[in-house]
Amino acid sequence: MRNSALTAMPLLFLLVLSGCGGGDAALPSPGGNSGNGGSGTGGSNGACNVISTGQGGSLNGFRPFSSSNPWNTGISAAQVDPNSSAIINFIGSSVGLHADFGSGQYAGSNIGIPYVVVDGTQPVVNVNFTAYGNESDPGPMPVPANAPIEGDPNPGNGDRHVLVLDNSNCFLYELYSSYPNSDGSWDAGSAAVWDLQNDEQRPWTWTSADAAGLSIFAGLARYDEVAAGQIPHALRVTLPQSRAAMIPPASHWAGNSTSSAAPPMGMRLRLKSSYDISGFSATNQVLLTAMKKYGLIMADNGSAMYISGAPDSRWDNNDLHNLGQVPASAFEVVVMNPIYTASNVPQGAAPTISSFTASQSSISAGSSTTLNWNVSGASYVIISPWPGALRGTSVSVSPTSTTTYTLYATNQYGRSTATVTVNVQ
């Protein structure tokens, strides 16, 4: 998110989270420690196993989230919003598209938002929050010490996003304002965990690593998709001004304008079907076709009509520059309904934690115990200080010292927590 994105953060549903537990910053990989009846973060997922490891690893056809997820839903037949013309004029009808990604460097920084793919052997580490911890998912997270930072090799004080996909466990970890520490842990302004098998909605009015409360990775243009001939999802776009409102799947606003023509976070732009793209290169036609079928989702305040993507040496920067020929007037706003503001934020019940127990509350050093939980109404759960995000209803743990485990259960209405202490004698 841009530095100014969260200057007017609503305080609804402000649930203060406890920090990560004590112990070493780098913790063992949770692989192989799942208990009966459930799986820890080390549980294998065949669909995600096709994703190649490494920086900028190819997803090899895997698409995050379900086909019904808003990122993956075609909107070519959706109605045009009645306020579309006013919004386009507010943006600036002559403003051209800009690919905010490419090959090589610009002003000493890599062009685009990088990501890295790890597997189940990657140790999890603590994440210490410096700004929006009360709206973040706690660690630990499998973030490598050398994970690429947006803006590398000179990230400065920019957004400094870090995106990590775990191809063994099918979770996505996204950090904002990320700084590595010498002990392997990371400092971050905010962070979000995304279950790539689930259509997770972050709690209303909560941010993520992006101002709109959205996944960043889900909206990136990636060269592996272009090479395959299609981008099967919407693309992330920034605009300079927005109003204090949001459209699902956005969960947060960062309003810096009071104009009724200012777009809300989550607004969807669609390239008009009548716009002729035949004169563009094959690469740009793939990008523009995605904008016709899936559109652009406003995710942050930033430069006008800047499309986000991952850096890749195969991009042709001169060719991408030709996208600037496509003006904002070639787009239309898809009907916006519902629009949420401070006056009508959805209300509901946070998850219910019926129990969170340890099979043995006291163990000897080197022994294990099984944590068990019964949770209803949760989109995802996290256990801190170990193992982190996971599925199922139990996990085996082997603490080396007396440890208090915190269970975080989250849905679109908020977060519930419970704790259990395991004494090590």
C-alpha cells in the first residue's frame, strides 16, 4: 500500500491481538507435525504442489482461490454503473494505462512486486508488527531471510511488500513495510494470511498488506500466464484518490477524497468490449483481453491507472509502454453493489471457539502433546507461536519450554481467541 493509504482507518471491530510467542525467531518447519483428525501447516496439498519453488516460480496453471472468487469471476456481461462516466472523468479520461512491472530496473529498483515460492521445509519465523498489528494475522510465517522485497535492491521507504507462497500447504503470506532482522524474524507494518483453497473475506474494516484489504498476489500480472496465453483473473490497479467506501471483496477503505465521483476501494473497471486491441502485440493482447473479461480492481491509492505485476526478465519494457495508448475513457465502471461506508458496515458474529485444549498439559522435555480445538464459523485459524496457519482440528506440538499457545479464529466479522498452556518439566 502507498504510504498514505491508511491515514483514515476506521476503528470498527478493533480486536487487539497478542503478539507472537517467545522463543527463537526461526522455528522448525511444521511439516510432519499434524495430529489425528486434522493437519498442521505441513499438510500436503496436491493442487499447490504444481507450483514451482523459487523467486517468481511458475504456478504451472494453478489459480489461487476458487473459480467463483471475485478475482476469478468474469464480468464481461456485468451492467455498467450509473455513475461510470462521472468516475472516469474524475480519474481523468485521457490518462493512459501504465504497466507498473517489467524487466530490469528503474531508478535502481526492480520493476514490479516480487514473490517467492517455498515448500514445507521452509522454517517459520516470527513477525513483529510496527503499525497495524491489530488488523493483521499473527505469525509465525515461512518467510525466508532473503525473501525479495518490493523495490529491491534499493527498496528505501516504499511499500516494501513481501509475498510468499507455500506450495506444500497452500497458504499465501503477504507483508507490508517489511524489514528483515538479523535473527531471521521480520518487522512488518501489517500482514495477511490467505488460504489458497478458500474464498476468504477479511474482517470488515480490516486492512491486509494492501489498502483495500485484498490479496496483492491474486491481482498481479505474471509472465507465466501471458506465456500460457491467458490471464484468468482480474488485475490490481491503483488510482490517486478514493472515497471512504468499499465494495466486496475489499474490506477496508483509505479515503482521501470527499467527492461522490471518487472511486471506492474494490471498484471494478472493465475495458470496453468495443475497444480494438488488434494493433497491440500478442503479450499486450493477453493483458487487455483479461481487462475485458475480468477487469481491474482498485486496491490502493497510488499513481493513476497503474497495473500491478511481477518482475520478470522476459517482459519487454518497450512493448509494455505501448499500453499507455489505452486511455481511461476506454474503460467503464462495473455496477457497484453493495457499497459499504461507515453507516452500513455489515455486522455479524465472530467465530465461536467451543474448546482449545492440550491432550497433556504437562510433558517432559522432548515429548509431544496434541492441541485440539472445536471452532465454528471461522474462515481460517492460526496457532501462535507455532505452527501458524493450518487446517483441521488438531496438531502435535513439542515445546522445549513451557509455552502458551494462542488460537486465532477469524471470519468476516472479526476474530476470536483462546489460549492453552503446556508446561514442560
